Amino acid sequence: MKNKDGFFDLVYQVARLIPYGRVTSYGAIAKYLGSAQSARMVGWAMNNSHTQKEYVPAHRVVNRTGMLTGKHHFGGSDVMEDLLKNEGAIIAENQIVNFHQIFWDPAKELKL
């Protein structure tokens, strides 16, 4: 599955660029990579990010409404939430309350 692995590597490169205290969505990364219909595949990459030698801040990638949908992949039920709170995210009921204020759109922030 070389194509999938190459896509995952691109996802990890983008995720590593998300600034501290900011978040983005699976869909925003997929759209930036020219594959807008691949948000789920970005999620799979985030689920697998712990296998990377270089750290991937996967906790900064959430769904399009700011829900912490991947939190069960962080080794504890509150790890993702705690990491985000430590960076200034306000979270209630597994959702980032200040999502729109801290949202980082790679299509706007990164130059192709």
C-alpha cells in the first residue's frame, strides 16, 4: 500500500506544522493535500501517528465541528483533552468550545 503510506507521510508533515495552541480538522488537512474526500484517511493516519519516529501532534487534529473524535487513541480517556487544555483549548463535553478562534487552516496558513 505504497500510495496510502505516501499519503500518511504527507498528513504527518502537515500535522507537524500545526502551531502550539491551534487545532485543525481531518477535512482541512485532506483538502490542503488535494484530496478533500479523504478526511477519514487523515483520521486513520492520526490513529497510526504514534508509530512515527518524529513526533506528530495528533491531538491537534479533530473533526470539522471541534469534537475530540479520536480521543480513545491516546492511551487514556482524557489524554487528548488534557493536551489540548494545556495549549489553551476550552473543552466541554468532548468538544472544543473556542474551536473557531483557534482553528488553523493549512490552505490559508501554508503556501503550496
